[in-house]
Amino acid sequence: QVQLVESGGGSVEAGGSLRLACKASASIYTIDVMNWYRQAPGKQRELIATSATSRSASYADSVKGRFTVTRDNQKNTLYLQMNSLKPEDTGVYLCNAYVSSWVWGQGTQVTVSS
């Protein structure tokens, strides 16, 4: 079973940038869909970015133009480049992948201060 581990979270001021990584324990070459979600305090988990081998990346309207999802198959890693961060981007960021069933990482905390 593939395991996912997120990293790269931290505390930044508004307008700053972070790059999150989601490292898989096995090859992601054959994994079609990998996602980034955000769990903000008191809110439902939100899908914010999708990387799919069969189509272009897609983003939630709230992050479009500021966040970019990429994957490095050689490093078995999914990335989320986050620019122009806002306080409302604060939350736990989780990745998931469909490998016969959905597999989730444990998440990494991002805190954006105004």
C-alpha cells in the first residue's frame, strides 16, 4: 500500500510563498489522479488542486492563479507551489491519491498571518 507524507508547511506573512511536497512510498508514475486538499479551522475539507495524467491540472477558484500543482515522477513527489498567500489560506494541507482506493497523507500545517 502506498503511503503519502506531506512536508513544507510553516508560518508565513501574507504575500509570502511556500512549496508543499507530498512524497509517496512507491512510484507515482502510474497514478492518474493526485489531489491537494485544505482543511481550514471550522470548515469542510476543500479540494484545491488536482494533478491528473489524463488532463490538465485544475484548481479551486480560491487559489487559481496563485497556486501551481506539479509532480516529479522520478522523485515520487507531488508539489504545491503557493504564492501570494492570504490569511484565508491557513489550514492543514493534505494530499491524496487513488491507488485502488483513496490514500491520504497526514497533512502539513500552513499558517498565514496578516
